[in-house]
Amino acid sequence: MKKPTDNLFADSIVYSLDTAKQTEYDNLLQESVLLLQLSGEMTFETSCDRITATSGDIYLVKKHQFIKTTKTPKNNEYYKALMFILKEDILREYALEKQLETIVRYHGQSNILMPESAYLKGFFDSLIPYTQNAKDLDHPLSVLKVKEAIELLLLLKPDLRYFLFDFSEPHKVDLEKFMQTNFKFNVPIDNFAKLTGRSLAGFKRDFNKIFGMPPRHWLQNKRLTEAHFQITKQNKKPSSIYLELGFESFSHFSYVFKKQFGYSPRDIRQNIS
């Protein structure tokens, strides 16, 4: 069977092909992306959305979000997708060329399903030949393709300029509310700090004031409490939830669970059965 591939065109355009279900947990989107689902499905979960992109769907996904993704082949076809990484330097260059205003902070929807468009379809179709030979699309050409994508997005929805050209850093947010919403994402502490608009030192200081304990301690307790609830009240299998709740391995999850509650996750399942 052909191995899955992720071809990166000059750090701007990614072509993904997978023959089996692939799950990628807990990433921080550093740049906004434009996704075309060619075949199969991609399910992506952020703190505010859980979305399944099916064949033909085009999504615009905002930067500065935690994200979990699952790629699934369907109907005896490979999983295939094209993804544009809308890098800030290219967006700034485009805005400068077009003399666009770039100081307005965006407050709208973070994940946008684009309407059907012959322009976008034709544009993506023009890229298919390059998926067979990534080296044919060199850096200058890939930058032009990204700018063409930006041009088409603005042609279809002019208000997307606020989405695309918001270059501000995350502002300071309600830390308690943010952590209660995002505790399931297994990312470095400095990523939590970044998305709450704080330095790492400021994040740890504010966190201790609010929760009375260090972030790592609180995160583990919160994840374990949620795991206990899902196993006992929602009858979920421990093996199906440990990754979704931010634990790196089942063995580690079982160990800290038993240490916290005095019995293992499997003991609960056996008692329920």
C-alpha cells in the first residue's frame, strides 16, 4: 500500500495523501490556513467548533487556535487535501502592494466554510498537476499562488480582509474561562500563555492566583476528573478518551488515574459491566 505523504511546497502549500486514518492531536495554529478537501474527510476540533470537512469543502481556518485533526479515507478512496498556509509575511506583502488597512482586530467567526465558487474550484484544479511533482512549484511561484488565493477570497467575500489582515497578537483574556474551555489540549504551557495574551511568567502568576496551584497540577487534575466523569456517567471506554483529554499514553493515563482515585480506569469498566 502506498505510504501517506505530506508534500510541502516552499513552506506555503501542503498536499496530504493518506491511505489509513490518521489522528494529529493538539497543535497550535501559528498561521491561518485555507483548506480544500479533495477526498475523504478531515474532522477538526477547536475550542469553539467541531467540524467535518468532506469532499469539495473549502474552509478558512483562523490562526491562534488549538486544534485536533483526524484524517479519514472514505468510499475506498485515499484521503487527499490541499492546504494553503497563509503566512503573515505573504499577507503583509499583499496588503502593502494593495495599500490595505491592517490595524483592525478581527472579532468574527474563526472557522469559515466558503461558498461554492467556480473561481476557487478552477484555481485549485490548476494546482492538481503539481501534487505529482512538488519540485515543479518553486518558492516564487508558490508565493504567487498564495497571493492568487488571497485575491479570490477577497473577490468572493470582501469582508474577509478583516480576517486575513489581522496581525495582532492574542489579547489578554479571562484566564479561568479560557482554561475551562481548553484544558483538553495537550500543548506546552507557553502556548496557553500565548493564547491568553500573557508572558509565561505572567501566566503562571495569574494562574496561581486564580486556581491556587501550578498549571500542570491543575491540568492533570482537571483531565482526570473529566475522564472519571466520562467513564462512570457516560460509559465511555478509557482507551477511547485518554488522547482526547490530553494524556500522552494509555499507560501514563492509567497510572495517574489510579494514583488519584485508588483504582484503575479498567476497574470502573469491569464494575459497570
